[in-house]
Amino acid sequence: MTITWCSTFFFYQARSPKGQRMLNATVFAYFLMASNDFAIGFPVVQALYGEQADMDIYIQGNALIGAVLFLPIVMVLFTIGRALDKRDKANPGLDAGASEGVLQLISNIALEVALNPVIIMTLVGLAVKALPLPIWEDSDDGA
């Protein structure tokens, strides 16, 4: 994912503004890591290994790592790219190294990341799994 992001950022449409390059690189990196594990993975594994092999845990683990680790990183990169692209469009003549409004840019990015639904729900899901809540216990009613 890192190699794809870096090569896209530095070599694909290298004359584009920094914000647009960051968005392009993030989209390409997301395409690389996003997979259709459940719709494609389960039938392929069952066709290759049959019912005797318990390979489902590997597919579920891959999806978990993608959802918990990679997806929040991608959302942060999208937010940074969107903020930089917005800044580039508002000030097309602004030098890429100019420090005007850097604190404002960082605070806007931090706010967007904190309010991103994907980030919020990932944290809520981790908190729910980490807390011993009685509503998640298995019932013994035979259902």
C-alpha cells in the first residue's frame, strides 16, 4: 500500500497540485488494499480446500486488519488530501512551501478526522468489543 501511494503521489500526474496528487494516491492505495474478501474469498477457499479446511479465519482476519488498521489511515489521507485540494483551489498561486494558515489547515484536518464516521465507528466498535457489556453475552435459551 505504501509503495503504491508513494509511486502514485510522486510519478502519476506529477504537475498536478499537491492536494489532487494526494487524493489520487490515496484512491489508488485504497483500491490496492480494498478487497472483496467475503463475496469472493469464501467461495474460492471452499472450492480449493473444501469443508475440511478451516480457512475462514484467515479471510476474517484479513478483513479485520483492513477495517481496523488500513481504513482509518486511508480516511486520514483522504481528509488531508481534501483539505490541501481545497486550499490549492482557494489560493492557486500559493507556494507549496508557504506556511500561511498551516495551523488553521492542521486544525481543520484534525476536526474532519475526529468527526469522520468511519473513524468514529471503528473506535466505537473497538470500545464495544473491549468493554464487558452484559448485552453481548450468549444466551442459554437454545436460540
